[in-house]
Amino acid sequence: MLAEGGERALTTSNVARAANCSKESLYKWFGDRDGLLSAMVLNQANKVRIFGFNADRLNTRLLRANLLHFSNNLLRVLSEDSSLRMNRLAISRSPRDGTKLGRLLLERGRRRIACNASSIIDSGKRAGLLRFNDADEAYHTLYGLIVSDLHVRMLLGDTMGVTDTARQAEKAVTAFLRLYGTEKALADMPAVV
């Protein structure tokens, strides 16, 4: 509905009709339209995960694998049509227009994603594999290396060079580990990527 008619098309009546359920059921499950938007944002953010790890047994291979998993998930989710449409819609609307989507994307999307990544970054430091003074700065560096200008290009409709996200993720993680990796981590890294 967002794709076809924008935010105005996303009404509880239209969603109930498309989902073949009652408006009352939607209100019960999501509260209101903002609750539905929030659930959509959370659904996208929950796709960007790290996999389970034992912090006491974290080594360079597991750290790298988790960072690659996170990076690939992030790029995949950001490039999904539904994510692009929600971001375009949020950007096109100003707070005075009454939309809460931008705030939801920041609070329930981006911050949740940051929280997921921070657990592996903090564990990497505790394991002696990463060194940094500011975990938030380290995360934002990782995010910037992963996303670079790809998200802006995707939002603008540019699909050239966006297809090789695995290579982009690999380059980002390698650069991050070179910037923040301890000697121990650097010694265990693959020679050339």
C-alpha cells in the first residue's frame, strides 16, 4: 500500500481489506496506524542481526563472521523495496506534517540495529580483539563503512553497483578491523580480501 499510494493509502480500512480481517482485529494487534507502522519498522530492523556467540570464546574468526553477517543483513534490508519506500516517505514528510514515521525509523529501526551491532563490538573489545575509546563512534564508523553512499544512491533510484553487497560487506569489515583491530586480531585476519 505504501508502494502504490504512499502514507495516505495505509489506512486501517485498506489494510483490513487487504489482509482479509476486521479493523477491530488490527486495532487489537497494533493499536492504531502508527502501531502498524511501528511494527513494520521493527520487522525490518529485526532482520539485521548478529548470530549467537559465547563472549568468553570469541576469537577473530567469530568476530569477523558476526560482523560480516551483520553487514550483509544491513545491506540486504536497506536495499529492500519496502525499506526504501518507508525511508523515502519519511524523508519526504516533515515533522510538522504530523508523520511519526521518521521518528519510528530512528527509534525502532536504526537504534535497534545499533544495539544489535554494539553487542558484538563490545564483546570484541572485552576479548582483546578490538580497541576503541568510544563504542558509539566505533559503531558509527562500522555503519559508515558498510553503507557508505549506497543507501543514498538506492533512495535516489540508482541500482548500478548496488548488487554486489557481499563484496561491500567484506570490504567494510576488513577496513573496520584494520582501524579498530588489536595486533591479536590483525594477526589472525585473512591476508588479502
